[in-house]
Amino acid sequence: MPNRKFRIGRARTGLGLFATEPFKKREYIVTYRGRMLRNPEAERLEARGSRYMFEVNTRWTIDGSKRSNVARYVNHSCRPNAEAIERRGPTIVYCARRRIKPDEEITVDYGKDYFAAFIGKSRCQCPKCRERRAEQQAKRRAKAKRAARKRLKLRRERRIAAKSKR
Ligand SMILES: [Zn+2]
């Protein structure tokens, strides 16, 4: 395909879309392609396991499950570098939220509902969530260490006290 400035590659959560050339802020990246469905039908399909439904507005959803829709490879991030924009059609395009460097993974925020239903804070693999979990774990470890040190100190004091009694 011409004018493509990205490639599909291995990401932390399976496949992902990666920039092959720089993108300027607000630059067009890719269009979310697929058949248009009325929202109730899209909801039925989603209930049966479809994961690529993109709700455009109060009436229409794009079923982006076809492999030819390369935008489906764009993964979620809580701190994304791209965003979905509604264009006339209606249609959805992904544009850069900030400058994107080559080899950076292109990500968008899937939105609260999708996040709550399919991802969740404890499982999100985006850098922001991984950082948050690492910090929490470091805090837990530091706390455990402090507690262990305290136990050791108490034991030592007890030992000294026992010795002095003898
Ligand atoms: Zn996240």
C-alpha cells in the first residue's frame, strides 16, 4: 500500500502498529476500516466476543474485525500517542496526538467502557500502568524489608535482654 508510514510488529500484547517514519503532531496515520453496523447489532456481536467494534456515534459502529483493517492492530495505552477522530462519512481516523518517532508503537486510548470490560487496571500493559504497578511493588517490597528489619532488631534486643538476665 502506498504512503504507509507504519508496520505491523510484535508488541507486548501481541501484534501492534509501529511507526517506520516520523509523524508530526495531528498528522493522519491510518483509517479504521470496516462495515457500518447499527449500534444494537454491534452490541449483539460484541456480546458474542467481537473485539473490534468501534462506536462512531449514537447510531453507527464500525466492525473493524477484517484483517485488511490494519488500524485494528493499534493497541490501547492510558498515555497514548495517537487519537481517534471522527470524519464525515462517518468514519474514524487515527491521528498523532504528539510527534511520533520511528519504531515507536502507535497507541490510542480505547475509552473507559472498553478498558473496564476487556483490559482492567491490573492487566493493562501500557507503560503508564506498568510503571504504576512497578512502583506499587517497590513500595510493598520496601515495607516488607522494613518489617523484617524490625523483627530482626526485636529478636536481637530480646537476646541481649536474656543474656543480661543470666
Ligand atoms: Zn494502561
